[in-house]
Amino acid sequence: MQTFLQRHGSEIKGVLSGFDRLRFLGTMRMLANVAGLRKFLGYKSVLLKDFTSWAKGLTEEIKTSTEQLAADAGRPVVYLPSSRESKEEKAREIAERDGVREGLVCVFKSVEPCYSMTVGPNAATKRLELRRQLVKCSHYYFYLRHPRFGPLNVRLQSWMPFNVHVCMNGRDWLARRLQAAGMSYEMRDNCFTQLGDVAEAQRLMDQQLRTDWAGALDRLLAEVHPAHSSAMFGEEHPCYYWSAQETEWATDVMFRSPEALAALFPGWKRHAITNFASQDVLRFLGRRPEIRRHRKSEIVSILQERPEGTCVKHRANGNGVKMYDKQAQVLRVETLVVNPHDMQVFRRKEGDQRGPKSWRPLRKSVADLHRRAEIRQKANERYLNSLAATDHPEPLGETVRDLCRPAKDRDGRRVRALQPLHAADMQLLQAVSNGKFALNGFRNRDLRSLLYSQAAATPEDAKRQAAKVTRQLRMLRAHGLIVKVVHTHRYQLTSRGRISLTAILAVQQASTKQLTQLPHCPEKIWQCGHFSRVVLA
């Protein structure tokens, strides 16, 4: 992000990074799968023929405790005939009507589909069996104005396995902390447009990462779900396992005036939707599937006009990144993580507290939430730096001048000059700038899969291909376009490489008409290898 801040620092008054929307899932893992529930029923001496009546009794306890909770707080329980109604808007209307500033606002009851446990006959074995299937049951939504977290809601499934969803917003949480500290701020929707002390606000935001999430969510659940205690399951009641189903990590760049952002945003928007979309899966997130623009699919790149601003949104493999000019004064880059399994965390094996640490797949558990935030912050920074490369002030000829000259590697050996518009070198540059490598970098084998249309037929061919790619990597390192990741066989683009490749690939895609319509006519054109270099006045 330093490249972006250096480029536009005079127009920026502050940057704030942290959680935006958070959605947690609480699951009693023993009850959420058939094998675990069967063992639990055996432990509680509940026969399968009695399961339905036993489960209905637990559901009735939830209903009774919920109605009692609302009555004690003097708040209404409202039945919603349609699950599509905006519960957040209705809760906001009730809070404003009744003047609720803190505590429970209301409870909504709605019948919605969910996965649950049922018992039915097995035609093959002629016995009853447990099944996990899609059914409909009542859900309770508790809307609160929490003294610590701000506005939030808790969704409780009233039938086995009694899953819980908690939705909150990190910006609302920060607003409560700023009020308690007596700091001035201006907040529009879920966005800060003015902060009295940006550094202190960021420090308070960072404290959210050190939260005991499991303990905090357990205490929150106890406030709205008192039935989850020995009253339901006895003294051996199962505990909830908390996972982060969706986490949005936003970096807000606050500009000094709407005019400053308005002058820059159209160029960023155009670059993001045309250059990032189809070739990079937006440079940061994912794999290499087909991308369809302007219509919904598993992987999309969409330009939308919203009331709060223009949004460029990209999604890949369930995760996404979006950029928009929020409230006309804030450039927000935000990443959403739904599927973290493509990422890694350095940890011990689950359940082995004394075992060795190693790089393992990132879990949805709140235990890995800190690492997830770290990865998402890096993604935001890469996105902003990529935007900075679009308006790089240096002439193209100066940017790529040294690339068109021979260089020397770290051992003093000579490497040839690059020929950026030659077909073979262009293919290499496109391969190393592929978006799926932005997060974890690339290896020799990764480039071979892109540079060679067919796999090697023999081990000798594979060895020759690997050797050639090794020489190409040495050339790119000598020119300062890539750097080796320490203690790995992976490489990543340098800042210089990102700027240079952005410029070269943009020129490749530009037409002669677009180049001749630039604001200044080229003063000098000369040949360097097979690449015509242009220096603009």
C-alpha cells in the first residue's frame, strides 16, 4: 500500500483498516452429524422411536425461554410470514419508534429452510435411522443494541441441531469504542469519513484481533439463549464450536475532499473492470476458471451503481474483493472470505497441543481469524498498489528502458535483454503476472503448465522444460521483476515488476487509435531489440 500512499498522499487524510461485516456460526458438532448424534442419544438413553418427541420437547423449551426473555425486557416477539422481508430495516424502525438505545430491540420469528435431524424408516434394513436433510423450522432472530459490539443480531434455529448465527459489524464496534474514549468522528452508514485521531482509531481497531472470540460469543449467546444449559441437556450439555462463516476486511482511504476522489476514481474503475477481470480473476483471489462479466455466476466481475457509490466487485471460489467510492469521499477496498481453505496458517495439528507446528490449511474456526485478517490486509494492499500502477507518472520508455538491455544476475553472469513485445517473452510476462499467483507466488512447475500447451511426453522432455524455465526465472530475477520467497521454491513479483508488467500488458491491449489519442504526442521513438519504446513529453 506504500506505493499507493506515496502516489496520492497529498490528497489523503487517513487510512483505516479492519473488520466490516462479520458472520459467525455456532455449532454443537456432536449434534450436527448423524454419527455424533447417535452416540449422544445412546449416552442420554433416548431411543430412535422417541427422538421426535424428545427433540420437540427441546424446541418447546427454546420457544418458552425466548418468549419469557422478550417479556422480561418488555420487547415484542413479531412473526414474519415471509423470510424475504428486511429484518434489519424493521428492527431499525422498532428501535426508533420505541427509543431503544441499548439492549434487546425485538425478536422476529420466521419459518425458514435449514438442515436438520429427523428419524425415518430404512426400506432396506427395515429399521429406523437418523437422517440429516433439508427441512423447514422456526428460527428466532434477536436484534440487539449491544453496549460493546453495537447493533447486531443472533439467529437461533429452534430444531436439532440448534445452530446459531451471529452477525455484527466491526465499524459499529469501533464507533462504541470511540464514544467511550471521547474521540470525535463522523460516520455515514458503516463508513468513517472523518476521524479526530486516525492513529488511535486504528489502534482501537487492531484490538479487535486480540478478542477472545469464543468466550465473547458464548457470553453473547447466554444473553439470548438461556435454554442452552443444563435445562436442555443436563449437566453434560454440549458446547458451541464457533466458526467465521463470512468476514469482510475493509481498507478505507479517506480523501480530503469529494473532488479529489472524483478525479481519480473513474480511471481506477475503468482499469479494474477491463484489466483485472477476465485475466487475473482479479489478481488476488483464486483459480483460473471462466469469468463471465455483467451477470451472476460462481465467478463474476461486476460493475454496479449503488446509492452509496459505484462498486466494482469480483468474486472467485466463494471469496471476493470489491472497490467503491463510499459516501463520495472514501475509497474502500474490501475482501470477503467465505472459503479460506485455499490459504494457510502456521499452527499445530488440531487436538495436538504439543506437536510440531507446520503450514496447514486455514480453518473457518475463530482460532484462525487473526491469520485470515493478515492475509486479507495483504490482498487489500496489493489491490491498492495495482491501482497505483495505472497512473504511474514515469514515461513508458523510462519504465522499461533497462529491461531492454542486458543485465547481470547475483553471481555476475550476463543475462539477455527482454523483448517485451516478442511473442515468447510476452507469453512469459503474462504467465508470471497471472492473478492466481498473487497470493502464494509461483513455482517452476506452475509456469510450465502455462507456457507449454502439452505436458512433457518423457522424463527427458520434462527435464528440458524445467531447465528452460529455470533460465527464464534467472533472467527475470536479474532484471528485478521477480524475487524469490525465502526458504521456498516460489517467486513473487516485485513492485517494479508489477508496475512494468502493468504498463507492458496495457500497451499490448491498446489499439493504435487509443495510443494516438493520448494527451501528449510522442516526441521520441526508437528501437530496442524487437520492442518499440515511446517516451512521452
